[in-house]
Amino acid sequence: MKIMIIGSEGMLGHDLVDVLSVDNEVCTTTIDTLDITDINKTIKTVKENNPDVLIHAAAFTDVDSSESNPDLAFKVNATGTRNVAVACQKADCAMVYICTDYVFDGTNSSPYREYDQTHPLGVYGKTKHTGELYIRDLLNKFYIIRTSWLYGYHGPNFVTTMLNLAKKTKNINVVNDQIGSPTYTVDLANAIALLIKKPTYGIYHVTNSENCSWYDFAAEIFKQSKVDVNLKPVTTEEFPRPAPRPKYSVLENYNWNMEGYPRMRSYKEALTDYLKLL
Ligand SMILES: NC(=O)c1ccc[n+]([C@@H]2O[C@H](COP(=O)([O-])OP(=O)(O)OC[C@H]3O[C@@H](n4cnc5c(N)ncnc54)[C@H](OP(=O)(O)O)[C@@H]3O)[C@@H](O)[C@H]2O)c1
């Protein structure tokens, strides 16, 4: 199968290239070779590469900066995704779009399923959600994959932030009232590799299993790394950020499980593998 990966230099993009290159012909673009806000270039590049499947892993991912730069976030995440969808339509290839738990408002008290009502709170979530809508309007061969709390070897993430912080101070405060599922980019890349083998198009929630607060996740990181710190749970109100975040954004891998794919492993097991790389 020929697979094109847009955003191959991102945290997830890197792992997608590594995982998918094993069994497939892979071609890649980065922001330097293809800016997805340029529709003509996007159409031309996809047409020239002529992939069977295109994975769109590029995005403006700074959740807080999206609040002060809403037009840029919209241009990349919504319009850029529309451009990629049009290019896939013209090249007649299937499209994979990586979306986010931030399409939900976090008022649920049980894990969100794919058919649950979306209601993004912040600019980032709204722009990513608009990207979903473009795909659903324009294409009939797509996989929309909503995932959450990504960390991986090839990008700054919460795990490295915590470990770097512990080198500077022993007193660390972390929010304890936002709940989600940390997800390892290698596990997500492997899941995408499985998913695109069959034309089971649609929306999928794909995260590592189990859930926790950021505070619990930090505690697990320090426990597994054997780093001794004074970790203190704080509320979102005590640790304000520019962008509003859902309090509870646990995704249930409902469609994934319904299709009979193997259960995603626990975030704690995945973390153990990731920490071995550091
Ligand atoms: N990180 C998370 O916790 C998380 C959670 C849920 C979903 N997601 C989604 O998962 C996907 C991958 O996330 P990630 O964390 O791997 O992101 P990332 O590391 O920020 O990578 C995104 C890539 O997109 C590139 N890019 C930005 N604007 C572009 C443009 N106009 N044209 C082409 N490329 C552009 C970036 O280039 P520059 O670095 O040069 O700007 C970067 O290489 C994204 O769709 C994101 O929304 C992420």
C-alpha cells in the first residue's frame, strides 16, 4: 500500500513514518515541503504522490496560543484540513485525520463514545472539530481518529516537561481535576496501521486504556522513573491557563473494540516502554 504522511516531522508523524515504513511504501511532507494552507499546492502534491491512503498529522497544536491566534489556528486546523480533504477527493484516496478529545466539553461522567454530542470549549477544539466537519461533508473514505494527551519520543510533551521540572525544583504542583487518557504515539501509530488495512471508514476513539488526572499521571511518571519530588495536587482554578479545558475527556475506544481490534494497553504499561527510550 502507498501511504502519504503529512506532518511527518511532528511528534506523532515521526512514529507513523517508523511504524508504517515496515510494510508499506511511505512518502512524506513537512511544513517546509507542503504548507497545507495552500490549496493548489496541496492538491498538486497529493495528486503527484498518488497514495492509497493519506494520513494528515499536521496541525497547529498549541492549545493556549490558539486563544490569542484564532485565525492562524483556524487557517491550519480547519481550512488546511479542508484543503487536504479536497486533495484526497481529487486523488481518490482514503484520508486519516487525527483529531482530539477537546471536541468534547467534559461534562460527561462516563467515557465519551464516538456518537456522543461534540461541544468544544476552546479555539483549538473548535478548529479541529471544524476540520472533522469538512471531511465528513467532502469525503466518503475517511477515518477520523480522536485521541488524547499524546506523548512520544519526537516532541515536547507532559512526561519530559515533568522530568525536566524535577531537575529544577522538588516542589511540583499539578492539576488534579482534569481527567483523561494519556496515549503513547507509538501505540497510536500501530493502531492506525491496523485500522487502514480494512475499509471500515468512520470515526474512532483511540487512546491507551485506563484514565487518570494530570496529577495521577505525574505521580506515575515519577514513580516509574524513581524520581523523588513533593508533588501537590491543585485545581484548574489555582493553575489558570489561557484556554479552557474539558474536566473529563476520557474517550471510550468503542468503535475500535466493536471492530474486534485488540484492546489498547494501559497508559501505565505504555509509559514504561516510553521511559526506556529516555
Ligand atoms: N499532542 C497532543 O496531546 C494531541 C492530542 C490529541 C490530538 N492531537 C492531534 O494529533 C496530531 C499530531 O499531534 P502532534 O502532537 O504530533 O503535533 P506536533 O508535534 O505539533 O506536529 C504537528 C506538525 O504539523 C506541522 N504544521 C503546522 N502547521 C502546518 C502547516 N500549515 N502545513 C503543514 N504542516 C504544518 C508542524 O510543523 P512546525 O512544528 O514546524 O510548526 C508539526 O511538524 C495533530 O492533529 C493534533 O491535533 C494531539
